[in-house]
Amino acid sequence: MDLITNLSMGFGVAVTPINLLYAFVGCLLGTLIGVLPGIGPVATIAMLLPATYALPPVSALIMLAGIYYGAQYGGSTTAILVNLPGEASSVVTVIDGYQMARKGRAGPALAAAGLGSFFAGCVGTLILAAFAAPLTEVAFKFGPAEYFSLMVLGLIGAVVLASGSLLKAVAMIVLGLLLGLVGTDVNSGVARFAFDIPELTDGIGFIVIAMGVFGYGEIIANLSVKEAHREVFTSKVHGLMPTREDFKRMLPAVLRGTGIGSILGILPGGGALLAAFAAYSVEKKTKLHPGEVPFGEGNIRGVAAPESANNAGSQTSFIPLLTLGIPPNAVMALMVGAMTIHNIQPGPQVMSSNPELFWGLIASMWIGNAMLVVLNLPLIGIWIKLLSVPYRWLFPAIVLFCAIGVYSTNNNTWDIWMVGLFGVIGYVFIKLGLEPAPLLLGFILGPMMEENLRRALLLSRGDWSVLVTRPLSAGLLAAAVAMLLVVLLPAIKRQREVAFVED
């Protein structure tokens, strides 16, 4: 009964005209930011943070939260239509979403992403409302050793993501880990692999690699063939909404993705990102139905599952922030800044000292998710019109938007040259039949793995056995070893080779 009373108080706060207005502004800004490649919610919230000083605390947080989960929706649009993952968590959506668009099924892909995101967002918010305190205890059990083991499991799971040769998949992960080492050592402050280039001391940006390898690489590959042979969007658009068969296949995938995202979202670090990769890996392991399109060639489950997972994860990532005052990612760290601006101390006391803020923010998430569906579903037809633009006009616009997006993150022309370089590398990957998704996962998880391993060894005074003496860490490592052995078994290896016949 307490939950119902609290939620009714929250909705009383959230449905006031001023808060509805800021929820809508946040959702609209988030969607536009997600669609524009490169800008992202972190940069936007950082820019808008000073502007929230004049707003009431609840309105400010409702708007910033809307930007965050709105960007998760919008990020899938460019991923599906133009092969550009606007957000880290949209990297997996590219694999099947873009192939669906090329086959004239961009409408069902966008609808699957939108509806899956809406369902997952609502469930994630319900979990946040009902289980915030107990779920925080789970996150508390994760120390540096457990995070390291979880990320090892994530990287081995990425091998499942890559179609074709296992050796190529491992090579891409290792390359991603090496690229993640470029920059300044956190502990010693010494530049690593920077080659005396000042711009490399800060490391290589995720956006630079993602846009270069996916966006520019695809453009170079298309421009390398004659116009008559370009297989960009050759098929006629088949409907704007998923068919009954699509819904039948999507539903279990959305449920699985929502479950995975809800659990992994509460973990500090790459919760929503790991959730998207994990959800896609699970889908690839489930049996294909008769007549179903293989993964990597436009399977709707490959869009619905990761999009559900990253949205459920983005909602449950508010749990450690609101209950412990611990920001699990960069966006939540900015939310802590917004709360501090308004003299609110984030932590367990928020629920008791500011119940209107706590429950008002949770209630606004349901309203925001409904607004996003109302905003995004009618826009599907407009986004699909982009596909009818001749490619000779479309690709310069993509190049320009990418360049603006990349430049706006650091105000540095060096990043634009780096995107061009990674575009050439992406083209080489296409020619060699290499999957770039495991590279990006390795690149993101590499620095986090190193940091947590070092922290674990510092706490254990250099004793490596800490990774296997802590039960949770040992269990995760055992799961990683089991997964590796299963993938390497000759029978499984033969089945993989049959499933992923390389061109």
C-alpha cells in the first residue's frame, strides 16, 4: 500500500503543467540529440546544467532525466537508418537494424526499437519504484574484483556476437583493448602509446572510432563501387509497422532484453551498454524459428532485444544514484551536480527528506516514456523519407553531421582527422569481413577492466587470488571459462561455421 500511496503522490507532482512541460522538453531534446550523431546526452546535460539553476529542483531533474532516456530512443534511429550508432549502447542495434533498413524494413525496425524501449522503460521504472533499496544491496556486493570478472565475461560474450571466424573475433577484441590503452595512465600520470602527439594523451574518443568504423567505413565501401551496383537501400519500403509474425518473434526478445537490462543497469560502469551486448548474445544463442532471417542479416529480434535492454538499464541506473548517492555513469554524475546545485544531498535520505522529488522523478519517467512513444512512432514515416534521398546527396550530409558532432565534443579538429583515419580502417574491416562490434566493446571495457583490476590488486596488496577467493568473482570467471570452452568445442565450432557461412 505504501508503494501505491507514494506513486500517487509522485504522479500528483509529475502531472502539474510546469513539470509536464519540462518532461516534454527533455524527451524532445533527448530524441533530437540521439538522432544527431556524436553529440550525446552527456554533452547536452553538461551544457544545460547552468540553465537548470533557475528551475525548481523537481522540474530540473525531470527535464535532465528526459534528455537521458530520450537519447536512448533517438540513438537507435541513426543506427538503423544510416549505420551510425549515436550512443555506445546503440552499437549492437546497428548489426541487424541497418540490414533491415537496406531490405526496405526500416519502419518495422524503428517501431520495434520504439515499442521495445517503451515496454522496457516502463518495467525498469516499476523496478526502480518497487525494488530500489534491495537491488542496491546487490550492487553493493560488487567490488573491483567482481567488476573485473564481469567485464571478462562480457568480452568473452562478445566472441559470440561476431559472425565467422573465432580468431577474427578475438583479434578485434584485442585490437579494441589496445586502442583503449592509448592515453594517460590514471595511476602514474604517464602518457602511453601517445607517440609524443599531445592530442593522444587524452586517449581516443569512442565517438571517433564508432563514427569512423561504422559510418565513414560504410560510405567509403559504397563509394568504391559504381552507382548502379550500390546496394544501399535498393528494396522498396514494406510497411511502417511490424507484422503479426514480427510481433510474435519480438515479444520474447523484448521480455528477455528487459530482464537483462533491469539487472545489469544497476551496476556502475557500462550497465546499459553491457546489457545491450548481453541481450544480443542471448538472442543469438536462442534457436531460429523456421523461415526466420539469420542474425546479422536483418533479424527483428536483433533490434528489439538490445534496445529493450539499454532502455531498461538506463531506468534502473537511477537506483544507485537515488538510494546511495553513487552515480553509475557519466550522465548520473551530472545529475548529482544538478542535485547539488539545488542544495539536495543525493543518497538514502532523499527518499525521506525529499519524497516529492524522489517519487515525482519516478512518476515522470512513466509519463516521459509515453511521450517518447507518441513522439517517435509518428516520426517513423518522416525518418523513412530520408532513405528516398539519392545517395550522392545523402552521404555528404552524413559526413558533415558526423564532423560537426565529433568537433562539438572536444572543439578539436584533430578528432575530425581521426574519424577519417578510422573510416579507412572501417573500409579495410569490411573488405576483410571483420565485425567491428567486438572491437568497440573491447575499447570501452578495456580501461574499466584495467582500473578495476588495479584497484582489486591494490586492496589485496598484489594478491591475484582475490579474483577466485571472492565467491561472486569466482562464479563470474567460471561462467566466462565455461562459455569459452563451449564455443571452442569441436561440435559447436562446426555448427558456428555452418551458421555463419562467410562470403
